[in-house]
Amino acid sequence: MSRYRLLPTPAQEAILRGHCSHARYVWNLAVEQHQHWRPGRAAAPGYLEQCRQLTQARAEHAWLEAGSQMVQQQALRDFGAAMAAFFDPGNPAGRPTWRKAARNEGFRIVAVRPGHVRRLSRKTGEVWVPKAGWVRFRWSRPVPPAARSYRITMDRAGRWHVAFAVIPDPVSAPGNGEIVGIDRGVAVSAALSTGELLCVPGVTAPERARMRRLERKLARGRRGSNRRGRVRLAIARMRARETDRRKDWAEKASTDLARRFDLIRVEDLKIMNMTRSARGTLQEPGRNVGQKAGLTRGILRSGWGLLVRRLEQKAPGRVEKISPAFTSQRCSACGRVDPKSRESQAVFRCTACGYACHADVNAARNIAAGHAVTARGGDGVARPVNREPQLLLQSA
Ligand SMILES: [Zn+2]
């Protein structure tokens, strides 16, 4: 996703804000409809039925009618795609949830034919938006010619961006026959079987201190006061910068890995499942719930999902997902599986052969070897026990 700073005129900005609230309204209606759905009931309305309902809603609400039908229909289509991703077992996507004002401001345009983006000068370009016309943006790098779909967003700091959805070009394999395993950690974002530790650029200590200061200020400030608004804006800017850095890291790391290795092996660990499993079931309450909640936050923050998605796009057919079972307890030197070998979060010391290594690197080596199967030598497709079927059992 290449993102560009959008520079709407004040009049255009008012129209864009309208599009945002229409898209959010339509999306939230769809979320509401799907929330009423339970297994066994008639299917929740699909896209076509929702479009019919949208036409009806537009006839009833002048506010909605005044907006762009293209923007509103696209919100429904995006919702459909999000639901499909949610039901896709191979996609680590959560259930589409409510969009909140000021937090999720954006809408998407799918141009019917090319020519909706044009360059004005060396530093400026224009993108076409329904009702608003041509909106300028900063031409900070080449716009991919194949881009036909773009998303316009306003971040919490009030900045507008346009992002052109393009699937990155595949990077050609080096042809050296080398295989790398990647283990996602929390302390380090990713460990490679080569021994390298990749860290998502997080927040620096001075930034963290500043953030704490701002948060204290925010807590003290009077609700609705100007000063409080300014503090909120400053916090939003800092968060936006953090997100940018993480995205940038995923882009660079994925290109680098796709260039250096022929085969890339990662854990087949679904963020959604990890998020879900912490709370456990009634019969078997989750262990270390608080600890796992922190862990989950760390994983989400480390941008792992984005890294894997980019790897699959840049190295199509060269990414293998390996079952993660016992990768952290297995010795990558002798193959012995023993939970006691994992001395601490960071240190692995084999109880059988004495091999010692950074715990995440040891896990990455197991992943690279594709060894990450069950303790007693399973078939390699062993699945973690605590998964979806339990949802069905509970509702039965
Ligand atoms: Zn060993």
C-alpha cells in the first residue's frame, strides 16, 4: 500500500467528511444486521440484498441520499470482503466490528476505468473523488499505474491520505537453495534461523516518556476544552508515526527476505486463534490470561500479520506455513522435546545435549527444518487443540 498525503480544499474536505460518515453509517448497519445472525437462523442478508436495502434507506434519508451511492455501495462491498476474510480459515482476520467516528474515518473508491489519477507537476497529482471532483495529493513517489482502487482516510490527527491498493510485484528468488525459518517473538519481533533478530521499530524511550506526559495531561484536562483537544491531537500524531514506522518495517523486511532466500518458512499460527484462546472455555479456563493478553497485544503491535502477507505477495509460492507445535521446546540440534529446555523467555538450553541458543532463534531453526510437528513425530499437519470446533461444541 503506497500512501500519499491528500490536500483537499476546505470545500472538498467537507464533502470527504460526508463520504466518511456515510461509509461508516452503511458499514455499521451491516455489522448490526450480522450481529443478529446466529447459527441455525436464516442467512444474514448478502451484498445484493443489502444494496436493495441501501436504495430504500437512501429514499428515506435525505442525508444519505445527498451522498455518493458509489461510496456507500463500496462500503457494503468492503464489508462483504471483511466477512469473507473472517470466515476464511487461512486468513488471520477478526470479525468486522463497529466503526467509530474520529477513529475510523475513511472510504474506498474503485475506479471503473483508468484515468482517475493524473499528474499535475513534479510534486503534485490529482485523484478523482465522487462529488468532490479532482483532489490534489503530494506526488511523493511514483503512483503504480495499475492502481484502480484507492482508499481515502483521515487519521486521528486530521491528516488526509490516499492509498492506492496494489499487490506488490513478486521479487525473483535468488536461486541459492537457501531456506530460512522465521519465528515471531514478542521481545524481538522476529528471529531468523540464521541467528538474526529483527525488531520492529517501536517507541523510543524519550517518546514513551512524552506519551506518558501527554496522557497525564489528557486525564487532567477538562472535557471538551481546547487544551484537551490539542493534547489529543498530539497523542494521535505520535500513534500515527508509530504505525507508519511499523508498516515501513514490514515492507523493507519482506523485500529483503524474499530477495535473500529461496524458501521462507513461517509458523502457521493464527493471530485470531491466539487472541481467542486466552480466555479459554468454561470447562477449561484459560491459563495466564493476563499474561497472554499482554502477549497478544505485543504480537499485534509487531506487525507480524502484515509481514507474512507481504512475504506471500513478494515471494508467491515460496512461503511455507509450518505447524508451530513444540517449536519452542524442541532442540534444533538433537531433536529432543522437553519443556524444561526453555530456560527463560530468551534462553534455550537443551536438557539432553546441552545445546544453548537464543530461544527464538532455536524455534526459527526448527521452523526452517520444517520439524515443527507433534512431540511424538506427527504428520506435520498437526493442529493446535484449542481451535474453532470448540465454538460449535459450546453452542450445541
Ligand atoms: Zn539437544
